[in-house]
Amino acid sequence: SQQGEEDPQALSIQEGENATMNCSYKTSINNLQWYRQNSGRGLVHLILIRSNEREKHSGRLRVTLDTSKKSSSLLITASRAADTASYFCATDDNQGGKLIFGQGTELSVKP
Amino acid sequence: DAGVIQSPRHEVTEMGQEVTLRCKPISGHDYLFWYRQTMMRGLELLIYFNNNVPIDDSGMPEDRFSAKMPNASFSTLKIQPSEPRDSAVYFCASSLSLSASRDEQFFGPGTRLTVL
């Protein structure tokens, strides 16, 4: 069963703009992770936020988590063409920790 | 470290043939995962191992799929016989521990399988 679902499915912005992607999930979680996938490549871990955290930063990335709404957002500030990729949220199944991935948001940053 | 290594990177085969995908996890990682990615179903977990032992194979689609991990540095995913609907990108990933609170998963580059 799918746990995380990203929104929007696709996002196109200009270089320098901010990009915001959202993730909703269904059951309680221990943690939520965000991954990036460049075309033709494997997924790369970006950031992890624990269920008792509300916000986390890493470079140009800002992640928020609202457990009451079962949602998370990933903000990429001052986007670059190199940020063009698909972004996935992943949540644990609250039983053993295996990750369940959403369908992803396809981000296109135009130079 | 070279990261997770998968081979082959691309595989084209005919329906009915046996396909074997290979994975070498990062040294020292206790967990190994096999995923399948398609446009229709996204990224699906097929099976994962802990210390070479299969823990959860509930994602394996059917008996035509089998996975083994004979030692800590090698795993295979086999499809026999293959069907066109098996066409997908298959990823192998490894992590230090299963707890998502501690460890990220490291993905290989994937094997793009096309079954004609």
C-alpha cells in the first residue's frame, strides 16, 4: 500500500525561484526522508526528519513536518538548473522501518 | 567506497528467457533491498535481506521472481521465465541498519530491463 504521495506531480520553474513540493502520508510514522533521482540514475538521500521534529535545514533545502496533518514539504531555495530531477518522499511503515516511497514530483528548472 | 554496484546496467531479452540481475552492496551494510521502478507503479520494494537472510519478500510479484544473497557482498534477483510486463528499472540499495531513524538507503545505478 502506498504511504507517501507527492504533490504536485510535476513542477516547472525558472532558475532562481523557489520550489516547494508536498508529501502526504496515511499512517503514523517514525521518520520521513526525501530523496532525489536524476534521470537514468538511482535515488540519492537528501534529508531525514524525525517525527518529533517540525523543521530541518540542509544547505538550500528546508523540510517541514506536520504530524497532525500527516504531511511534509520540501523547499528548495534559489533553484538551479542542476536541481532538475524527480523528488520522492519516503516513510517507514512504523513496524520495522522499511521505506515506502511516494510517486514523486518531477521538477524542471529552466535556465 | 564505490557505492552500490549493479550489473548489467541494461538488459534486453526475449520473453521466456531467464534474467539474472546482480548487486554488490556497500561493504559493512547489513541490509540489502531490491526495488522495481515503473511509470505505472512507481518504486516498489520487492524484497529485503538482513545479514544475508531474506526478511520480507511480500513485494515479490510472483513465483517467477526469486532473490538470493549467498554472502554479505553479493545478491542476485532472478526472473524465470521473463515476461514483457517485467520490463522496468530494478534498483538495489543497501543501508547500515533498518531503522529509518538512523540510516539512509544507498541506491545503485539500476538495471534497465526490457523484455521483448
